[in-house]
Amino acid sequence: MLETDQDPNEEEEDLYEHYRIVTDKGQGPMRLDKYLSLHVPNATRTKIQSGIEIEAIKVNDKATKASYKVKPLDIITLSLPQPPRDTEIIPENIPLTIIYEDDEITIVNKPAGMVVHPAFGNWSGTLVNALVYHFQHLPTSRNGEIRPGLVHRIDKDTSGLLVIARSEYGMTHLSKQFFDHSIERTYYAIVWGEPKEDKGTIEGHIGRSAKDRRVMDVFPDGSQGKHAVTHYEVLKRMRYVSLVKCNLETGRTHQIRAHMKYLGHPLFSDSTYGGDRILRGTINGNYKAFVENCFKLMPRQALHAKSLGVVHPATKEWMQFEAELPKDFTGVLAKWENYVQYQ
């Protein structure tokens, strides 16, 4: 009997699929990798063997080998990148800013405005269209849809770092790290107002709003959504706005944007969460003109995926990557620093 556990509202975690298989009472002895390749939809034997190697597949709650002979009523649990569906993605010669690459991983610095993967309304011009042009034989996964190399994603109007898997083994290994929350992800954000504490942790389930499916709400009582944790630190206070560093412990959709709004400090220029209007200071005169100029300079949420740390799938070494703040971000930051200095 095959059971699955999937949730379309998650971000990195929804790129990872859970199976629980209970073998039949009359099951004869068969190698574990062969058995699973026959019973898990679209999972290749290579993917299965990679999962066994990194202990993402267990029998009766214990890690085992590919050669293990399954027995009647064995309980097999799997956490694997989700299987592909036949969907064509058109390669497009879109320039990419590559921070690092080898046979297992590539680190890309995504610009704001680029959609990560094709979807309704954005079938071209995406990061995935660029990836399939620049790289051959990328592994695919995620909810039965082809997502070459993707093990996580960031919003269209968020800039910064993404890790791309270049092999089936690399995808399995990286996906497991995201599932285990062992990936280090640091974001810089400009938020409205000044948080009371210099450092803090926001804990609150995140789920889709009943009023607007595009918006994620925080449910602190845990009645809806999925568990989410964001650690933040105020780096610079500028009276009306603050520069904040956020570390993700989980990776839910719009996590930082929803959590910071819940804290009372929406991201600057974030139209989805109300940050594209004046939330601190007067709404008249020179100040209003100044803020509107900042909105024009940065017509997207002030959020940048600045650093990313992963264990390399092949070498097992910890690797840390950094991406400088983009020009729109540094430009707005400089304007606010200058403004408060002379007020």
C-alpha cells in the first residue's frame, strides 16, 4: 500500500515528497531498489539508490542497503524529489549570473523580476528556461512537473541566491538538506518601522489567506498552515525603516514577507503585503515625495537572498556563498541613510 504526504502551500519543503509503503502479506523476497522502482511512480532505480545511500529511504525506521530483501509487512518510508511529468520546457538563451558551478551543483544569483519556473502567465523567460538552455541533462522533479535542477525557489521579485542540482544524486542530497532544515539561508530586507528588539524569532504557522489566495497569513495558534520559524536581527535603524537580516529555519511560501508583516513591519515596497504605501512618517510634503522616489527606484519588495550555505553532495564539505546587494537595494538604502542623517 502506497501513501503520499504532499502540501501545495509549502515552498522548499513541497519540492520533497514523502512515501510510506507497507509491503503485502504475501510479498516474496526482492531487492529493495528493484521493489521501489516498481512501486514508486516515475522513480528511477538511480534515484532510489541515491536515496538509500543518503538514508532518505528506510525500512522499519532503519537505514538499509539497496540489496536488502524486502519481507512481508515491511514498512518502507521515502523522502525523495518528486517525480517528473512529460511537459515541454523551451530552452531560452537568457544570461545567468553564476557564482559557482561543478558537476553536482550550480549557484545562481537570480535578478529581481525573473520568475523561477514556468507557470500560468509565465511560460517563458523563467530561470528554468535559462537552465535547460545552458545545462544538459538536469534532473527533474516536483509535484509531477518538470522543474530541471530545482530544489527550492524564491519569489519573482526577490533577488539573490539559488542552488541548482546538476545530477540526480545532487538533487536527492540537496533536497534532503532542505527537508532537514540544514541549509543556511540569510536574507536582507528593508522593513517599515523599527522592531522593538534588536534580535528575535518569529514563530507562527503560515497558510494561504481565506480572503486572497495570493497572500499568506500567519496562524500563531497553529490552527492552519504549516510550522514556520524566522530568526531576525536589526542591522540598521533609520527611524522610518530598518535594515533587517533574516535567517530561515523553515522555507514556507512568502515566509519572511508574511512573518515581518505579522510582526508589524511589512517589507518596504511590498505591494502584496501592504508595504507599497507610507506606513511610517507623514503622508504629505517633501517626505511623501521622497518615499515615492524610493518606490520608483525599487518597485518590488526589498528582499534579497544574500547568503547560502550547503553541504556539497559529493565532497560532503560545507560551502558558503554570498551575493552582494543589487543596485536598487543599495540605492534605496543609501537614500534612507542620507535622509535620516539630515532630518
